[in-house]
Amino acid sequence: MRAKLNIQPSTNTFRCTMGFEDYVNDKLWTILTEAVHALTMYSHHKAYTREAILNEKPEITPQELASKLGIPLGEAIVILYELTNEQGVKS
């Protein structure tokens, strides 16, 4: 798995720019999703993201979602991946 690192000079922060397919194809994806699904607030975070956040900002990144909700990045990735797939199935 190759991730592109984007260094933003003004903030000296590193940002990982990977697509969902990069995460899903990783051998640790099933472990991440299992761990995220075990989080107590996961279903509430997912529902809030579906009902409020995506209506406000449909192209939100996992990093932005994690920051906005104060959740781990892994949880944000799983939530956005699952909601993207749900929308794809419904369309």
C-alpha cells in the first residue's frame, strides 16, 4: 500500500491522501472495521454524519470529519466509506 504524503509548508503538518480503495484493499481493513464497529458511539456518529454533516458538506474528508466530531481518524474513514457505499447502492 502506497500513501502519498502531502506536506503543507505553512503548518508543517503531514496529510495522508489515500482513497478508500487503498484502505479496503489493505489486509488490516477488516480489523479496523471490526474495532470501529465495537465503539460505543459508532452508530450515533454514523447517523449524525449521515443526517447532518453530509447534508452540510457532502465532500468532507475523513480528516475533517474526525476533527469535527472529535473521533479517531480510523472511525471517520470507516463511517465515510460505509455511507458512500450505502449511497451508491441506493442510487
